[in-house]
Amino acid sequence: MRTEETLKQWYNEVEEDIRECGIEIGRVSVFRLNGRLKRALGQCKVIMNGYEISLNRCMLLSKVPEQEVKNTIAHELLHTCPECMNHGKKWKAAAAVLMSRKPCYTISRTVDVSRLNCDAIDLGYRCVE
Ligand SMILES: [Zn+2]
């Protein structure tokens, strides 16, 4: 198992990568694990003073590759861009910018579960809104 501290550190790295691409992201006031997510890896929602991003607890498992965790964090962070709460044109455009400037990222709406090395989880989507 990895620690929440590690996830927080990766979150900071992803945020920096996105900013380096010139993508304007919103203020995330809460970043946490979410034990209630069953069929998605992450969630982004609007809360009183900004955005809350939460991750499926499976992200703590060491067998889930670091880059897959970062892909999920990036997916959720892109929802904090202006008019990007859905997976529409603007969100897709921001994802395309990130993937072209930082090719290590793969951002998509759905997730190929085999990439996670974690067959115990019933997941279809990268994200729920
Ligand atoms: Zn999403």
C-alpha cells in the first residue's frame, strides 16, 4: 500500500504539469480519497469555496501504476477549467493540450481496466460527475 501522502505529492506534480502547459485550472480546496466510489476512479465536484477532487481508494494499491493514478488526477483537475465540468468540447480540448505537451498522460473518459492491474474492482469510468 502507498500512503495518502504519496497521492498528495503526485497530485501536486500533476497540477504543476498542467500549469506548465498554460492550462488555467480552478481552485481545489479538498483533495481526498473516496470510499463511496464504486464504478469510477475519481470525482470532481463544486463545493462552497472551490472544487473537491476525490479518488477511488484503489489508488492506494501499489499495483495500480503511478501513471494511471496521475491520469485520473489530471482527468479530474481538467474538470476545474472554465466550462469543463462535463466531458464536452472544452474539456476535450484541454485534455488534448496536456497530452500533446506532456505525452506521458493518457486522458480519456473511460478507462481500460487492464491498465490498472487490479481486476477486483468493477470500474468502467475514469470519472463520475
Ligand atoms: Zn470526468
